[in-house]
Amino acid sequence: MKKILIIFCILSIIPFAFAQKKRNKSHEVAPANQAELPVASSDSLTAISASYNSIDSLRTQKWKDYWKFSGTVGLKVSQTQLINWAAGGNSNFTGISYVNLTLNYKKGKIAWDTNLDTDFGAVYSSDFNAYKWRKGSDKIDFKTIFGYEISPKEHIKSMWFIAANGSFKSQYMAGYKFPEDNTRILVSNWLSPSYTNLSVGINWKWKELVSLYYSPVAGLVTTCVDSLLRSSLKIPVDKPATASLGMTFRAGITYNHVKNLKISTTLQLYTPYTDDEQEFGFFNVDWDVMVTYQFLKVLNVSLTTNLKYYPKVKFDEPGKPEKRVQFQEIFGLGVAYSF
């Protein structure tokens, strides 16, 4: 009886063992045939790459990728020294508000740079016998240049452009000279004078540090809306403006690779081809230098100089009017916000 029970148990276990073995085999993954594996074709890889490039191009095509806006707005107390400054003013302590804004656009071969540099300062001194409030600084300097790049592809650090350039210079308010007899003499006013330059030429840039511009076709419009000042600017009394055609050259350097320090200088020259009052080769000279350093986030120390020489602008001297170099220097400490 015991033998029969043992044989029955063994026979009962054998089917379960075979069933388990069969079940394990059913769960095993058969090795895949190499020929049956999917292979990515070159066309599919190209399509995938193109889709990624299109997605990346859509991601980067935003206005912030092409436009760059920066500037400084500030107020400072400064010491000003003026030497033969035609627009008027006095050497003294003064308060000056200033704005310097720059807008740059670059997309493909198109580049467009615009800058507005303007300031206004008022002077007060109890030492003045008359007109205790006087103008200390007054400037409007706007310039823009639009260019199409023509550089060879191997030029990486330097770029060549065919460019159109425009600039405008003037002042906001009337400026005076103050003789010792406590009177004042008008020497400038709104748009009297103002200088508008329009030209087409070649522009060369190197590493966003150096810029050179030359134009053999440059127009200069000198405006004087105040008829009382036209004779001193060699403008006919019955005309509010004169125009001339000549050539112009401009060189600029901007250095800002040291944190909070910015140094920039611009030299612009212009000479007319035909002008009864100014021979070819006698240049109008504008040379501006600005050095600024910002610390403690809002405090700013700056030094600016402006040198001008216009052959048509003459100063009253005993005997006959004389041409003079104009120079302005402003050193100041104040508060500023840069962005």
C-alpha cells in the first residue's frame, strides 16, 4: 500500500514539472534575427536633423536675438572748464543731467547702430553780478548708421559694410556770452546752429572695438533758424540753412572689457568740395572722449571732453574775427543707472 502511494505521488508531480518547464520556455525571448532589426536610413536621419534645425531656428528667431538696447541715465555735480566754446556757457560748478542711449540691430548681413548722447546743465553762482542762473552744458548728438555686410566668409574678427550714415548735432536752449558790463550776448539758440550729415560710404569694424567709416559722397546741412546769428555762421541772412557736398571720415573706439569701466572716443572730419567760405582740405573737426566708471551700483564718476574746430565759426576779436579751437571738459561725480 505504501509503495502504491509513493508511485502515485511521483506520477502526480511529473506533469507539474513538465508544465513549469514549458511555461519557462514560453517566457524566454527568442534572439532577434539581424536581418529583421529596423535600420535607420540616411534619408530618415537627414529628415530628423532638418527637423531639429528648424526647431532651433524657430527658437532663436526672436526680436531679442537681433536687437540690443543699452544706455545710461544720470545726474551729476561737476566742474566745467570752457575754452572758446561757441555754444556759450561758463566755467563753474554745475549740475548736469545726461542720457546716453544705444540701439543695435544685427541679423544676417544687415547691421544698424543708433546712438543718442544728450545732456543739459545749469549753473548758479552768487558771484555773478547779473544773470545768476546760466547755462553750463547743452548738447544734442544723434547718429545712426545702416550697413550691409560684404565681408568674405573667412573674415571673422573684422567686417566690411556698405553703409548709409546720418547724424544731427545741436543744442536745446539759447546760449550767451557775458561781458564784464553785466550784459549778455546771444551766441546760440535752438537749431542755431545745427549740423545734419547724410552720407553713403564704407564702414569697417574690428571686434566691436574699432570702427572706421569713409564716405566720398557726404552732404552737410547747416541750419540757423535765428536770423540774428546767421552772419556769425556765414549763412545768408535771408536763408535759414545752407548745404554743401564733400567727403567725411569717422573713427571710433569703444572699450568695455573691464567691469564697470567704459572708454569711448569718436573723431569725425568733414571737408566740402566747393564752398565759398571754406576751401577743400579745411576740415570741420569733432572729437569726443568719454571715460566712465560705476561703483556701488548707482554711483558714477565720469570725464568727458569735446573738441571742435569749424573754419566758418569765428570769434569776435579786436580788428577782425578769428577762427578758434573750441574745447569743453566736464569731470563729475553723481548717480547713474545703466541698463
